[in-house]
Amino acid sequence: MAMSAEGVGSGNASNNSGNGEDAAPETVLFPEDAASPDGDISTEERGDAADTGGDETSGDIADRVPDDGRYQLAMPEGIAVDQELVDALGPEFHALGLTNRQAQQLADRFIEIQGKRGKAASEAWAGRVQGWADEARRDREIGGAKWAGTVGAAQRALSRLGTPALRDYLNSSGGGNHPEMIRIFAKVGSMIQEDNPPNGGAGGNGRKAETAHLMFPKDAPKG
């Protein structure tokens, strides 16, 4: 009948795995991004969308089978009617002898079920994204006592080399919490410096290191 708002938001939250609370997962690489979790639609929020019987005239309409098979369904705030679907089902409702009120009751039930399914999916995905962060934090190579340095290096790489589009993708997909994503960005970040040391490392010359050289040192031009 209508599309329910579903999605998975990634945002800023403390480590909340295993506490049983409905909270958005933390965002390791972009902790300043705010959370925007989605929830289901409660009965109170829906209000009396199905109650079109406020007076005798509206009551007559609600309890009547539309002659033309076109049903008028009221949706709660934030939910858009899928008019194409309603129009497609209209003849079937009409053939079954459904009144406007009965069709509205079906629509309300559909929205309730979709809202619960959307919330369950959102919570499951949030748990998975938080699980990635917890796994990364326990990783022997990048986690434990190395965690703060790992995150700092990864953020440095994203700040220097990333784009807003990449940031949006990592946040929306939850990929910014994945251990392997954090690992690779941390490795890149550890190679990025403002300048090479004058005589340090592998032949520093005081010039800024080229990104291509840092990421692909074997392919650097000779001489």
C-alpha cells in the first residue's frame, strides 16, 4: 500500500555492542558524524489514519465499496502512498467487496508489518557494522594498544587523499568500520608525512613525498 521508511544509518555513538540497547553503531573513521537511526512507526504516531468516520457523511463513504474501484487511503505522516499499487489493487478490492474502511485497515496492517521488518533489518545491520568496529579494535595488528595510532593514521589518509564522495560511501555502507578498510587506510596514513626528513629514511631529500610514490614505491621512476 505504501513504502515504509527503511534504512541503516551510521553515526556517532559509543561502543554499544552487547548492551541490548537500540543505538546506532559507532563510526570509527568519522566520529563527528551524527547518528540518524530509523525506527518503526508506532500506533500513536499513525494516529487515527484509518478512522474516516468523523461524521455521518464520511462514515457512509468509509463503509461503502467504491463504485469505480478507486480507494482513498490515508497514510501516517512521513509515509507516501504508493498510488500505482493502490490503483492496481483497487479492482481486486472491489471484486472482494471491500469497503474503504476495510481497505484502510489492510493498509494500516501492511504499514505496521513493514515498519517492524524495517526496524529489525536496521538493527541487524547496525549490529554487524558495530561488530566490524569491535573486531578491528581487537585485531592484533591494528587494535589493542595500537588502536589510537591506527585510527589517527587512517583518518590522516582520508583527510589528505579522500573525497566527500568517499566519506559518504564509507558512512552509508558501514565500510569505514570494516577491519580491512581501517587497516589499508592506516597503512597509507602511516606513509604520509608533510616532508621527507632531510637525510632520514630511505634517502629523504627534504621534498614533499609524492602520493604515487608512497602508495606504489616499486613503480616510482628512477633517477
